[in-house]
Amino acid sequence: MGKSIRQRRAARIAQVLPIVGELTEHTARCDGSWMSRRVDRDDTDGKWLTTPFSVDPRADDALAESNYRVIKADLERVAGMEIDYRIDAWPGGTIHTLTVRADDALALRAVQQWTTALADYPIASESDLSELEAEYAEAIN
């Protein structure tokens, strides 16, 4: 039996977007980590690719949380299909990592843009980060 339409589309996208190979390797590293265990679903068909954008709701700082929510909102806005997240349990809690479909060129292009942008400057949105830091400061007082 041949490949499905989605598999063929994902293969064509992988040929033109180098980020697909990077995300495929990243997904394999996440799936193969002995320190974590995937608790939300088993994705052995390769439909979802794990992005480098994650947050630990119990332990991350404002920058990590801000970047996660800004990038998540952007991906939801531009993606041609649904985006999701994976949940990995590890000794310190759970980590939520954004995932995109391997056959969604729009989302993959956005992941590439965010990866490049954050390599140059690690803040996705200064205004969102400032708002979140103000919320944290208010919660402490």
C-alpha cells in the first residue's frame, strides 16, 4: 500500500523546508529521553513534529512562559491546521511542548521564523514579557 496524501504532502514539504529535518531529529531526541516519559499520546505515525518551544508551568520563569504563549498564539493564527502540544512527565513536573503537523507548511514556516528570530534575540515579545512580569510582581505583593 502506498503513502497517504498527507504523507506525500509532508514528504514534499520536508524537501523544501530544512526545519522539518531539524524537528524530526528533535522529536526523536524528546521521544528517546530517559529522563522523561510522554503522558498524553503515542505518535508513532510521525504526524506530529515536536518544536523547541516548551514551558514547565511549575518551574519556568516569565521569559519562558511569555515566549511560549506568544509563539503558541502566533502558530494558532497562521497554521493551516491545528497545532497541539505534548506533555512529558519528568521528575520535576510536566513539560508542555508545542507540536505542529508534519504536513502543515504554514506552521512549519512559522516555526522556522521563530527559531531564527529567537537565535538572534531571545525575547518573542517585549510587551508580553513586561505584562507577565508585572502580573508576577503583583501576585507576590
